[in-house]
Amino acid sequence: MMATIPHEIKKLFQSQTDKLRNADQPQMMRPKNNRKALKGIARSLYLSGKVTLNRAEEFATTAMGLSLVKKPVEKKEKKDEKA
């Protein structure tokens, strides 16, 4: 059985919505787990799909987790100097 394209698109957006909700309000997903909302590196790793929700906090504090996060590149403006 083949799913239609609109259904697949809807499923993709629903997945992204669920990930955002889980990162911001994890108590809504599993009320018994008493988790805090993900912040910083843990949040970016989880939302990018590199780690699961269960392992996001512990993975973010390790060197392996820090190596997965890319440092933002600052663009330097070129100055034209004519002498």
C-alpha cells in the first residue's frame, strides 16, 4: 500500500511538531518521567535527530556530544584598502 504525497508531507510536519513539543514540554509526553525542558546543546542535538530524547541530556555533557555540535561561523567583512 502506497501513501499519498500529501499524507507523507503531513506526517513529516507532524513529526517536527511532536519533536518541538517533546523538547519544550516533556511532561506532556510521559507525565511519570518528571523531565525538564531541553536547553542548549541537548535541545539542538535532539531536534537535529542525532540523539533520542532519553539520551539528549547525558550525551550533551560528554565530549562526543560536544563534537556533534557545529560552532557557528562568523563571517568577516572584507575591507578594500587602496593605497
